[in-house]
Amino acid sequence: MIGGEALPVGEIIPKKEIYDYECKYTAGMAVEEFPARLDADVAARVQDEARRAFGALKLSGCARIDFRLDAEERSWCLEANTLPGMTELSLAPQAAAAAGMDFGELCERIACLALDGAGR
């Protein structure tokens, strides 16, 4: 999320059955796909749920709202990360890139939202 805008949904695909510490921090142990290969209606539903969580938690600026999808494609909100990673390889910049926003533009938008207080 950036402001009230939901960025494209991403997906983390671990090389092992469970996304564990090794998958998260060892190069090549997981693939991150942006946008996720989901039906458009499922992606839109997850984006709507992310917007609602962002609003309900009174968040502003940039946040990453994490979900899991079960076998029936029901979404389960895991957490709201209010300080998502901001390296060029982190998930939030990857989502922004999938929306056509380069890293510099993402940083500028976050700074502008902080300065004008319009990040809700």
C-alpha cells in the first residue's frame, strides 16, 4: 500500500515446503513474483482487503499487508508491516515496480505523503 492505493499483489514461492528462515534469507531459496499469478478477481479481492486493513488500522504512507491464500483461495491476513524493507530487492519496491513506479519515484511518493500528511 502507498497512501490509500493498493499496489499489485505479489507472491513468495519457497523452494521448500515451508517458507522458513533459510528460504527468506538465502539467495535462490524462494522466488518472488510481481504481480502474482492469480485470477484477476482474486487479486482485486486481496487488494480490497489490503485497503480495508490499511484504513482500519489508520495507517499512512507505505505499508505492506501480508496475506496467505488457502486451497480455496480464501485470503487470511497475517500482518501489517508498517516499515517494509526498502532496498531495491525488497517486496514493497518490487510491488511498486509492477505498478510502473521506479525506486526513486516510490521514495519520493513516500516522502511527499509524510510531508503533506495525506498518506491515509
